[in-house]
Amino acid sequence: ENGTAANLEGGVVSGDVPIRNFTSNYWEEMGQELNGGVLTEKYLTKRRACAYCSIACKRVVEIKEGPFAIPEGPGPEYETITALGSLIGSMDLAAVCKAGRVCNDLGLDTISAGGTIAWAMEAFERGDLADKDTGGIKLLWGDMGAVIDKVLPVIAGRKGALGELLAEGSLAAAVRTGKDSVRYTVQCKGLELPMHDPRGGGHGLALTYAVSPRGACHVASPMLFMEMGACFYPEIGFEYELEPKTDQYKAEAAVVAVALGALENSACFCQFANREVSIPEWVGLFNTVAGYNWEAQDMMMAGTRVFYLKRLINYLFGRTAKDDVLTPRMLEPARDGEPEGVVINFEGMKYKFYELMDIDPVKGIPSKKKLEEYGMSAEAKKVWQET
């Protein structure tokens, strides 16, 4: 009923919701103002769904008056509400709706836009960015008028000093700015982090963000749902009861998660609807549609093979294990809220994952033997030709 932001307040309590460029994990008033129930009550006009879906998580909103008035049209889901709300220091839901609409109209991804602006606001606060770098635009936390009327348009148009600086994302902007400002970017492989802070949302997310071939992505695998306790697959040995704020069984869970994520994304499955689908039902769907005649293990091997192939493609473009990293901001202990002071055992999880997946800890690709086992002899010869 209340969309993907329905449990935003619960995420605030657990420390999952990032605030002001991931410098805080708790803001009670924001949770009360930005949650899905408030969106439904104030601005929702109808719900939309993908074809034949009964969940209907898409929001359609209208804001009839005020500085952030918008006509009826697409509304924000959780990621947009957080990326253009708490992450940049705002709890104005009407402003979030308008900022999201502006991003839609300009063709900007809301997660990367919010993450990049959040970095820029912190850089401005620290003095790492000055008026000369921003074209005179003041980058102040929560200034949604500036974000909507000035910042987003100049980014989309690559206009002026600020537009040129931010148009390629936070990593490129930080590298250009210098002053060690990469340390407080929140990205992996140049992709801004989704709106689930692994320090509160689950340490397994830190691992799957880092090893994902495309960088930090919450839908590259179902690890988010695994740490919520929404996944139980005894047919393939996944019977873990995961405690989010520890590293226990997270590498083992990630082995299953990357395979399932590859399957979900290859088949265009919905990660919400999928939580109600059992492994035998997955196998049945693939066999009925594609005639594979798979058993469960065949399906899981296919998912893992997709993951391995993506790693190989990255390797051929110069990506190695050194790129499976998180920035210092992402690994520093949370400063407040439920996860305050908790340290993520990131390196331990990562090398355990490499071991379980037989991934070389330097090259970041599967061993020759593992590739051959998965029917990828030609690929193995190409990347392991020196051995």
C-alpha cells in the first residue's frame, strides 16, 4: 500500500538509512516525515504496476501548491526519497517529489545524482570546494531550492564550473578536486552506493557491493533480503539465519546471492515478487519457458557462470581484485544510532568469498580449473594463457 518506503522509519531505527553523505545513521524526525505512509496520505493519487503484478509499488503523485508543486505523474520510491532527502540533509517530502521529477525529466539517475550532490555538499562544508569551484552556487545541506533550480540542471547540461565537475559522478569529481576528498566519496568502482548503509542494513551488503562487477548495487543480488530474513532455500543448502550487523556466514551467503542475482537480472525477475518463489518454482519457470531441463544445481551453476563471465569481462578491461574495495567513509564505524561503533570485517569477508568462489586474490577472476569446470575453457585459456 505504501510502496518501497513503507518501512523507512524502521530503516532509520536499524541504521540502514544514510544521512548527510553517510555521516549519520539516525534522524528520527526525518523518518517521520519521509516515510511511505506520509507520501500516501499527502500526495499519492494512484498506484501503478508492471504487467500482471499485484504488488503495484509504483507511486503516482501530485503536489497542488507551494514552491514544489508538480502535476500528477511519477512519484518517488525509497531510493529516490532517501537519495534526494536524508542523504542531502532534507526531510521535505514535497521537495523530494519535485527533485525526483526533475531527475526524470533530465534523464538523471536519482541514486547517483543524490550521492554526488551529497559528496559535493560535504566538500563545500569542509572547504574542499569553494565558490570558484561551484560557480557561486552555495552547496548547503537541505537547500532543496538550490538543488532543484540550480544543481540538477547544471549537472544534466554540464554547464558552468559545477556542472562540469559533477556530471561524471562523485569519484571523478573527487579525483579532480584532490585534497584527499575521495576518502569521503561513497561509491565502489565509480558507482554511487544505494540507499542502504551496510553498517546498519547488513555487513553482507558491504561484501556484495564490493564484488559486484558493476560496483555498489543493491539489486545485483538479493543480499539485502537475505539479511532481512526474507530468503530461505533449503533445496540448495541456504538455511542461514543471518544477523545483519556481523560477518557470520556472509561470505557463504554471498556465494548464493551472486548466483541468484545473476539469474534474477538475466531473466528480468522482480526482486520483490521473487521472495515468494521457491527454488523448485524457479527451476520450473526456466524449464517451461526455455526448455532447459535443469535441476536446481544446474540453475545455480548457470547463475554463477554469469557472475564469473562478468568478472572476466571486467578483467579484460583492467579491473582486478584491487577494485573490489570500499572507500574509507563506507568502512568507518557508524557515529550514531543502533550500529554506532560497530566495525565491519570487510577484508575477512572478502577473502573468504574469494576462497569459496575460487577467485584469485590478485587478478580477481576464477582459477583456470574453476572456469574449465563451468564450461568456460576458451575463456580460461584467454585470461590464464601465461600459465
